[in-house]
Amino acid sequence: MTDASLIRRTLSIAGRARGRTSPNPLVGAVLVKNGRIIAEGYHKKAGTPHAEVIAIDRAGGKARGSTLYVSLEPCCHKDKRTPPCTRKIIDAGIRRVVIAMKDPNPKVSGRGVEELEQAGIRVVWGILEQKAMQLNEHYIKHITTGMPFVILKVAMTLDGKIATPEGESRWITGEAARKMVHRLRGSVDAILTAVGTVRADDPSLTCRAAGGRDPLRVVIDPHLETGTSARVFSTPPQTIVVTKASAGAEVKRRELAERGVRTLAYEGDRVDMSWLMRQLGKMGVTSVMVEGGAALNASCLEGGIVDKVMFFIAPMIIGGRESIPAVGGKNFLRLAEALRLQDAKLKKVGEDFLIEGYLAKPAP
């Protein structure tokens, strides 16, 4: 057993709680003594014991003299529902702590390591740091910027179409891809869509993966055109409608409020996507997946809010100028202006292909 292999174990067990710890990070912990694992644990939900505490409690007195492997720097502050993990580690008599990455939370960042070292504990950090950062990319974006991590999800044909001219889009991708999308829904805090998609497909936007959690639904509907019988209003969890500020819409807003729907009003002709992300971030939303049409996809990309893209590509060709493209909006006149991906990956998902990657940040 090496430090890297044991940190890899912490990342693996931390992932078991994917989609259930928000706004907290995913954290896994493993205790090792005399060359063998004596206990492990992972954070299961906000407000419940942290991974380190679970592992130490399971080990009991055996924890003394052991090495703790943990995917994120142990917390040291008291501004939360659970006690600081650093004190638990010190009191347990652990002699060495190996950490994948420091916590970007300003209340912790480096202070947890410092407290452990001051107590005479040997600390090593930065083992598989990039993998640890990827595991908690939602948490990192939110805790450092106050805004959610945004994933743009698209299902399209080989020729880049998401629907026929008549709006037919079910089902472009196959069952395996659709199942994967449901798992993705269960891993994010919110789904963002627009009135056009709701009116065309009447989706429920829930997670139908086993054990999955239904995300918050956010619908951009400038003129409150969505009927109150729409499934996004009829099935849990909560839905937020983003609409233009207008006194004439008060009656519809009251109707929606009676159904438990919250409205969020914006000024101007178009919603500012950065403004919307800031509002969601203030509500504790750490991650958003965009599931909309060409216009919404373009607005999100042009608004600079997208962190990651996931394009599911079906091996079919629709053709036709009037067929709907994956991304609308303005045309890129020069290749130099095109948005590019970093760390792009290609994988087979059933009969379809998935290309995913991170949007390259523009040069300052």
C-alpha cells in the first residue's frame, strides 16, 4: 500500500455520496496501522459526521499511532454544525496525516494542516491533488466564487442537430445515455431549462436513477407562458421560475406561489446569466446542469457561465437547414473566436458517444 493508492481509496469511497453532501464537499478517509486498513469512512450528508470522525470512531483505541489518509484537508473551524475534525485527529493520537488537497474554504485553507503540525503530527499533502480537485469541482467553484459549477449537457446527432424542424427530439440518444443523464441529474443541485423546452416536451426533470436525489428545477420563462399544469410544477422538488419584472404578472405569480413555485424577477430584456448564477449561489446551489435548447445553450456559453460540457452524440444524421442546431445565437466568424475545450475525453455510452471537457478560460 502506497500513499497514492490509499489516497485513491479515499477518493473512491468519497464518491459514494455524490449528489448528497451539498453544499459540503465529498470527503473520504482511511486509517492505516501496521500496514493494514483498520477503518474508513466518508461524509454522507451535510450536518452528519465528517469522514475523519467516522473512521476514527470505527477504529476506537486502535487509531492511536496510525496514519490517516483523507481526500480533503480536515476542517478546523467551528462555524458549522459539526465539531472541528482537527481536534478529533489530535485527541485520537494519530501520528501522520496524508491529504490529497488543501481545502479552498477561506475558513480552513492551510489552517487545518497548521494546527495538526503544531500538535506534532506529520502532515503530507498534494497526493493526487488534481483528481481530488476534479472530485470536488462543484464545491471548489462555489466556495471560491459564490457561484455554482455549470455543466452544459447536449444530446445531438452526428451533424450537430438536437431536433427536427418540427421540434421532434425524442429520442436522439439511446437508453444507456439517458440512464447516464439521470445519474448526472442526481449529482447536481439544480437543472436549468427554458420555457421552450418545457412547452415542447413537458419534462419532469427528475432523477430516475436508483437512490438518486431530485434536483431543484430552474425555468427561464420571461413572460410566464408555462401552464400551471406543467410537470415541472406538478411533481417535487421545488421549481424556480426566472421571469421579467412586471407588475402585470402578479396574478400568475400568485398562482405559482400557491403551487409552491418560487419566482425570481430580473430587469431588462434578457436575463443576465451571471446574475442568475449569483442568485442561485446565494441560495446554496453549488452545481447546475443546463438541459435546454439551442437558444439557452447559446446564452449560457455567451454569458461565460459554463465550466464543463458534456455532448452526447448519436450515430445518426438528420440533415436539413431548418433542423435545430445544438447551439444557436451569434455565429463565430473566425476560428480564433471559437470556444475550445481542455482535457477533452471521448467515451462510448451504449450506442452513442460522449465528448466531455472543460471550457478553456480566455486569455487575460
